[in-house]
Amino acid sequence: MNTTAVDRRQSEGLERSALGKLQLERLNGLLKAILPENRFYTQKLARGALQLDHLEQLSELPFTVKSELASDDLQQQLPLNLTWPVDRYVHFHQTSGTRGRPLSVYDTADDWQWWIDCWQYVLDAAEVTADDRAMLAFSFGPFIGFWSAHDALVARGALVIPSGGMNTLARVDLLRRTEATALFCTPTYALHLVDVARQHQIDLAQLSVRKIVVAGEPGGSVPATRKRIEAAWNARVIDHSGASEVGPWGYADATGRGLHMLESEFIAEFLSVETGAPAAEGELAHLVLTTLRRQGMPVIRYRTGDLVRPFWSQPGPNRFVWLEGGVLGRADDMLIIRGMNIFPTAIEQILHSFPEVTEFRLTARKRGEIDELVVEVEDRLQDTARIAEELHLRLGLRIEVRLAPMASLPRFEGKGERFVDLRQQDAHGD
């Protein structure tokens, strides 16, 4: 597979008609390769062989949702959409489990190379070269995290610095000793590194890090979060989005205000939150993805649960669809407070505009049919009134803001879990 920089630029510059032709060719190639070997999709598509004449026919196929992929066999827990016997696979990972039981994920050698090739688009956006020294700040456990980034960096010729098993202060020291120029972590952890460094009178802006590639959370495309990270590190933040069961599908645009969908490797559908019909440009939409070259564990019309705003008419050489603000939130996380749709990312944007707020947590509850939200903050000024007033001004809603003792709220290395959703529990009276 092994794409070159020229291949990637050519893919990004394709006109929509040429891109559609490429997608149809790759989709039919995938279907030919996996059917009828893949029992899950042979049964789901109700046929042993399938070729499409045009991309519009894709909408006639059924959706796939994550709950369908998990086996009821608690002993082995093989995902049901595996195409071949397990002995053909060389990589095992699993989803984070933040939304239920972790899903096992398997990749063949070819599929893993596909991951690496997709990651090259992210590294292009970050302007990573063979001269860079990149530290990966994640646990190196079974969660896929930055495993594929690690191998993509090796393929690019960069010096890769793993830091699994180290505490935060040790990682700061490792960044200093190795003179790392790039850091790969979650937005939450980039900020946590800042807090720990400040506690030890270390100025991270004086280190060599000038590129920070973030993933796992929406923060990289949240302006206030990105600005806060960039100011503390004197470095550029590059966002990325993906999922273990799907692949690395999104990478930052040149402005940092959103993500480009990697459309040469995925077919993206955008379904209006309001109507369920194909979304118009800029409309809030559910993101549905189809992998085009991941044969060992494919997903077809997979409902990711992510909410985005697509734009097809952005200027510039990259013609892949652009998602303003990246992933805006999860469909399950959307709050309806006094008739208004609110995402946790909107509140994060406001809270991170206060430099004195070091950490926060949002707790959603249900009172009858009404969503309620409480915001807890660690605030060095210990003044919640100004925060509540800004939330009211920016959102048009009065939201309760409570002061939490400094260093009392959880810190996270992986995905931040700052949104505690108790609405289902309240609805069942537990």
C-alpha cells in the first residue's frame, strides 16, 4: 500500500467526481475481498456477492452499530466482523471501554500497514520530518492509542521516544533530556503536563517541543483549548480523530479550526440531526463511516456516534470534506437544557478561556424530563461568579458553577472523562 507524499497530495486534490469514482472502485474491491468470507456482512447484506454501480446505492445498505460487533461469548470475545480466522491477524487492541465493555480489535499485516499509511496524512499536517524526535505519552497498553502513530513515525524516519509506565514529571524530564521536538498525547494530558511542570518551576515553552499532535478528545479543535496548549508550550497543536474499530479518519486543516475527512480511505455520510436525511453544508450531522481498504475487520455504514458540521466548498488545495470545529461531541452527550442543545465541548471552550481554571468536571442529571447541568471548577481565583456569568452570556443559560478544592478533580493520561452523565440512572430511578 505505502503511499508517498505525492500520492497523498494528489488524493487530496481530486475533484468530487474523481474522488467518487475512486471510492466506488475501492468499495467494490473491499466487498469482493470480504464476501462471503466475512459472515457478519454476508448475513447483514443478505447476499454472498455484491457490487455497486454507483455510490448512491450505498445508502440502501443497512447501518452498522458498535453493539452489533461485540460477541456474546465472554470467554474469547472475538468481534463478529472479522473476515478471516484469528491466526491470520498480527495486531490485537481493544477500545477504551469508556462507553461499555471494551471491544476487541484485530488487524492483519496489510491492515496495519493501512493504519500507518493513513497516519502519514496526520504527520504531513504536523510537518513531521525524519529530523524530528517524537515522544509518545500514553500507556502502551491494549488501547490502540498512539500505537499506529508509533509505527508511522518509525516509517517516516523520526526518532521515536516511548514513555509508557512513566509518571508525568518523569515524562517532562524525558522531553528535556531527549530534546524532543514533537509530542503525541491527548489534549487533557498536554495540559496536565503543563500543571505538573509549573508545580516544579519548569517552563515547558523553553523546551524543544514545537509540534503537539493530539487525539482521543475533541479539544484539539476547540479554539480555547488549543490556544491554551499552544501558549503554554510555545508549540503548534495538530488535531487528529479516529477510532479503534474504524481507523484514523481525520486530520487537522492548515488553520487548526477543524478536521479534513480522509476521503480516499473512508466514505463519509452526514445525516441531519434534525431530519435524518443527508445533511446540508454546515448542518449539524451524525457521522457515518465506511472503511475502504481495511479488509480484516471492515465496517460498512458505521454509526460512529460523533456529531460534526461538514463543508464541501472550502478554498485551498485540499478538497476533502472539512469538518468545522472537528468532532463537536457525541450524540449521547448532547444536553437539552431549557430547550437549547448544548455540548460539553461548548462549555470546555468557555472554561478554558479562564487561565485560572486548572481543571473542571461537568455532571448532567435528569429532573423529570429536563436535563440539568452542574459545573465544578478548580479556580485559582476562587470566584465562580465570573465563570457563571460568562456561561450565561455565551450560552444564554444560567448554569450552576461550584468551586472544587484545588487538585481534587481527577487527572487523566488517556481520554479525559470530565463529563459525568447520570441522566439514564436518574431516568430509571437508580
